[in-house]
Amino acid sequence: MIELLGADQADWLYRTRLQRDFPRSELRPLLSIKTLLRSANYSLLKWTENGEMLAYATLIHGEGIRGALLDYFAVEEGRRGQGIGGRFLSELRGFLRADGIVIESELPEAAEDPAERSLRERRIAFYERCGAERSSLGWRVFSVDYALLWLPIERPLAEVSPGEMVQALYALSMPAPMRAMATKLYTMD
């Protein structure tokens, strides 16, 4: 079952899960998350079964934007590799009213070593098994290169522009001068 967490739970999620599950270089500052929550452009979600939290996700979304950006997504330690992530994404697709979800996944080609490349390839393969389609676009944020994927809900990739959508969603979460310096959308060969 998907549960929407309130702003009062942002500190808890950040300190107990996000800081544990994501590299510091990829973490949005807690103040930024709280600001987005106050603007109603951010959602904190947890997925539970029998009262136990199994996974969580955060989404950036905005009025007039028919998609959401999967900002963070993780399955609880000790529960990974059991199909929980796929079930959560499936339920998330039924929970949201949107054309789809933009997913940023680190580019395998930009990995520093074979082990990291393999991990990145597995992440993309996971999202594809869950129904996501890989676009031909790359997205650089603070020198990290991502593949942009589209997880359709109401519209397939052929009918949307994940590049325009990710730019519009980042506009909600990052000041224009910083965005101009820190992000770059490009076509991959």
C-alpha cells in the first residue's frame, strides 16, 4: 500500500533512509526538500505491506506538468532482490494521475570501473523490466550523466518529450542561474 508522508516526516526519511541509501553527492539538501514540500511540488511516499515499510520514493511534480520525476527510489536493505521494487513501481503507476514518470538513471558508459558500469546497467534493466522505455536523451546534473527513461502511465514515450518534462520539473526545484550552470540536456548517439 502506498502512503503519502507528511512534511513532518521529511527529517526522518532524510536522516534514516536517504542519507543511508544514496551517495552524498546525489543528495538534495533537506532544506530544498522541505521547500519543495511547502510548494506542493514534491511528494514523499512509502510502500508498506502488513504495516512494514518495504520501499520509498520521492517525486517532483507540478501544476500543468503532466508527468513526475522520480527523484529518489529505494527498497529497504535486506528486502532487495525480492521483487518489491517492481511491485512498488507497478502500484505507483496506478496511484499517480500523470502521463508518466521521468526516471534519471546513471549512464553506464560514464562509469569509472566495470563494477560500477554493471550496477548501472542492472538499474536500467530493472526499470525496463518494469515497463520504462529508454529515451535517446542524456541529462547531466552537476557533472553526473544520466540516461532519461520514461515510465508510461497514460501516454507512451512516442507521445511525450521527457527532455522538456525534466527541464520543467527541475525548474521547480532549482533556481534558473544554478540550473543553467548545473544541467545540460543532450542527444546520445
